[in-house]
Amino acid sequence: MGYSRSGYNLGMRVYHCLLVLGLLVLAAISLPAATPPKNETVRGKLVVHSGEATVVETSEHQRIVLDGDQPTRKVLHDPRVNGFEVEARGHFTAPGQFLVDPQHTRALVVLEHGKPKMITYWCDVCYIRAYAPGPCVCCQKDTDLELRDLDDIR
Ligand SMILES: [Zn+2]
């Protein structure tokens, strides 16, 4: 008799554990899915005008305003990237407004003959590579735009 009773308690305890576990799993599935927005990719030609927001013009002639973190913004305002075919990973913040993922995730690439290339800036004096345009951190010389293969970045 005592046996069956403890067996019942054990069964209830296991049932409760499973219930709690199930709720945790449900919470784990539903919570993160609700917060980060859907990841998307936009592709097209960069149109850089000084004093204006940089847009990417898709093959359907749709113009999407690009924004991003500080280094991405600097790249987007570099007149030398004007006309490049690019692919950007991120998400829409509003219709026609696209926020590029953080630069360290290599979310913005140039498509050169269909091959993804990273936009980098090279100082040929110091052999230092940067990921935003501007003077070299070491000698202050203006860095040169250089497109590099994603697996060939030193
Ligand atoms: Zn330098």
C-alpha cells in the first residue's frame, strides 16, 4: 500500500517536472522569436550623394535608404563606393528604410562579378587595414579603398 502511494507521488513529481520543462521550452522558443526582427537581404547598386542618405537601387528600380553602425555609415558615405553592386544583410525598420547589421558581421559586401568582396581601406605606408574610410590611424595618410575576398583579409 505504502509502495503504491510513493509511486503515485513520484509520478506526480515527474509530471510536474515535465510541465515546468515544457513551459521553459515554450518560453525559450517564443521569447527570442518575438524580439529580433526578421533578417533580410537587399541587393542593388549604391547611390552615394554627399549630404544625402545613401540608397541602394534594386534591379526593380526600388530605392532603399541604407543605415548602419558608425563604420558602416562612413563606408556608405564614401563617394568611392558610389555605383558598386552591393548586398546588405539586416532588416527593414520602415518601408524603404534598411538597417545593415553590425559591420563586424560582414553584413555589407560588394558583388564583383557576382563574387562577394569586403570593402576595406589600406595604408600602403604602414600596411594597416581599416574598415572605414579616413586617415590611417598610424601615419594619418589617406587610406586607399581596396576590395578583398572575404577569406583573404589580413
Ligand atoms: Zn599609415
